[in-house]
Amino acid sequence: MIRIKNSGEIEAMRKVGRITADILGEICAAVKAGVTTWDLDQLAIEALKARNAVGACYDYPGRSRPFPAHICVSLNDEIVHGIPSKKRKIQSGDIVSLDFVAQYGGFMGDSTRTVPVGEISDDVKKLLDVTERALYAGIEQAIEGNHVGDISFAVQCCADEAGLGIVRELVGHGVGRDMHEEPSIPNYGQKGTGPLLKAGMTLAIEPMFMLGSEKISVDTDGWTVRTADGKYAAHFEHTVLVTKDAPEILTRYGVVS
């Protein structure tokens, strides 16, 4: 069942969306060569405490063990669900995907940004640019009367036009009281297919593209998903409110709390 939020729930989603965006912005600003991925997780913990919020990633159930950190930090060929570590130092030339979910007032905001560190190649710049552009192309379709497939098709077109691979096993989703709600939102699909979008739905739209093959693998930690060929991947995500007119981005960067 796809949950339609009422006016009070929508306002709660706006609040947690702003908290999510603020904290993720702080973490992105801290990404630089020499910083460990564990340092970024510690920053997330302190930022959550300062806002009386909770990190929804922490202790999230998995096949082998619960997720042990408050933010997913994935580098280079890691697509998503990278586990922060004191041993993992960020280096110039890396790209760092930061997937963060805050919980506040019983609701959740979900957002991801991929941040370049120092000089990166033109191919990797293109990967980041196209993946972020695909996010906004998908968001534009999140209006009442459209279908999930309209979002998926818009995202896929960006990847296809740029010759990038799409992560097909992982999808966007509804978000609200739970981190993962209906509907599933693949990053590929056909116009006019899938569930009908209605005002009051809140969706996490999240393109994940890669430079090489579309094959992926999962590390022995049970969480880290990476490209099978070792080529770079990028991931961008926003929590979005479906309306009758223009979609509302609840985790928009730079919004003042």
C-alpha cells in the first residue's frame, strides 16, 4: 500500500527533510583528503545529537548483521552501503557518496550526494554531472497524474544518452514513517507504467549510474555494493513530495532550518 500523507504528516516530513539536508551539507563540507570515513560518521552522530534526531541507518537490519554506522560512505567503485572505518582515509582523486537518513518526529528524510575530492578525470566529472542531472529529471515527473514509470524513464534517458550503466538491482522507494515504503522506483522503465502518483506521496528518488558494466557485487561485509569491474559509480538522491503542480524537494540543499 502506498501511503498518502495528510497535512500534519507533510509538515513533519518537511521538518525532517530540512534536518537531513542540513546534516548532509555539513558532512559534505568535511570531505577532504586525509579525513577517514569514520570521521564522517562521527560528525553525523554529533550533528544528529545537536538536533535531537536519530540516524536511521544505524542498526538497520541486514542479511549478515545490522548496519553499524549512522551514514553510508562509499568511495569510487563502491555504489552504496559503504561502512565507515578508521582505516579508510579519503584521498585526492576519490569520489565519496554519502547516503544519509535522519529520523525526527516519527518520520524520515533520505538523501545522497556524491562529492569529488581534488582533481578527478573528465569521465568521472561526466558521471557525477549526468547522475545528478538524472535525479532532477526524475523529480520533474513526480506530479499527480503521472506514473512511477515516468520517473524511471526520465532517469534512464539521462544514462542512455550519456552511455552510462544503470544499477538495476537497487531502486528508489517511498519514504515516511519507514525508511523503505511502497512504491519501488527503478532507475529504468517505460512512460505511463507502474503505480499512479497522487498528491501527498513522499518518494526517495535516487539514480545510481556507473562508468562501466552494469554488473555489481557485494563485499563479504554483507553491505558494501560495488561495481563488478572496479569502475567508478555515482549516487544522488532527494526526498520529494508529490503535489498537483510542481514537486517539492524536501531535502533540498541550502535550505535554512
